[in-house]
Amino acid sequence: MEDFQYSEATRNILGLKLPTDPRWVDLAAIKMEAILTDHAWCEQKAANTCISLIQRYPRKTELVDALAPIVTEEWGHFRLVLQEIRKRNFVLGNQRRDNYVVKLIEFQQKGGSEEGRFLDQLLTMALIEARSCERFKRLSEGLEDPYFRNFYRRFMESEAGHYVLFIELAETYIDPEKVRKRWEEWLNYEAQILQSQEVRGETIH
Ligand SMILES: [Fe+2]
Ligand SMILES: [Fe+2]
């Protein structure tokens, strides 16, 4: 086993229970085309999910107004990543099945109260943003190329803001105590997913 030498503060990034395996950045460094392709599709999915939430909950005014600009921002991210792909004469590869996201969706409450299902959709997004932020931090600190370090630092800051936004949106509609409790369950579940996954060098999640 590799040793995980992280400070308390790094381990606690955004409340995530487990850090990304440090080997991930080493693998990432040698597969930039795959990293960029995967990253581009993550941004596309983020934009899509925000659009779906607006379609599902048109009467939730705060949600619609908060997410409408995020759609633009995420699509802007997609375009930024695409620009990097083009600059390097890489090709935008196919979208891959994202087992991480599949596992998260499995944990979403399917029946029960409308409120519970709504909360789980927001917390899924908060978690994806938090984990993306953590991965971008690893890339911004671990990659050799100063250009890419800076490139990923900007994404890191942006996704951290989105994480906060999804939690705040949940608290706008749902008792913050309920949000906190369920968030804790999500964090524990996500830690299990991470532990069960092999190190993958080509994915942002
Ligand atoms: Fe993004
Ligand atoms: Fe985001």
C-alpha cells in the first residue's frame, strides 16, 4: 500500500472523508488527452444536470435563478477544456460510463417524500462538485507543467463555489438540520465508493 501523507486540513477538504489516492496525479500527468476529454464531459454533465433541475422544479424560484447562470458557467468550462484539447491537437474522445456517478445515483432516494428526493439530487451535485474540486486541487499541486497547474487552480476555485451553492440551495428549501444529517450519510457513502474503486488515471471523479 502507498502511504497517504496528507495534512489534517487537506484530508478535510470540503468535508470529504477520504483523499484521492496520491498515485492518481502521477497517472494523470501522463494522460492529458484522456484527462481533458473526461473533464470536458464532466462539465457537459454539470451543465445538463443544472438544466434538468430547472426543468424538474420550475416553480422553485431561487433554484431557477441560481442555476440558470451556472449552466452558462459550466458550458463555459466545457469550451475552455475543448480549447485546450484543440491547442494540443488532441481529439475529444467519447464519453465513458462514469461508475462513480452511477454509484452516487444508486444512493439517491427513489421513493418516499418529494422533499427527500429533491434533497438527494442537490446533495449529489454538491458531492460531485466537492470531489471535482478536490481532484482539481491535486492536479493544480501535482502536475509538473505550470500552465496546467494554473489551469486547474481556476477550476478548483469555481467548483468550490458550486459546492457551497448546492448546499445553500438545499438549506433554502429544507431544514438545515435535515440537510446536515443527510449530507453526513452522503459523505460516508462516497468514502465507501472511493475505497471500492481502483485507482483510475483518466477520470476527474
Ligand atoms: Fe465546472
Ligand atoms: Fe461546477
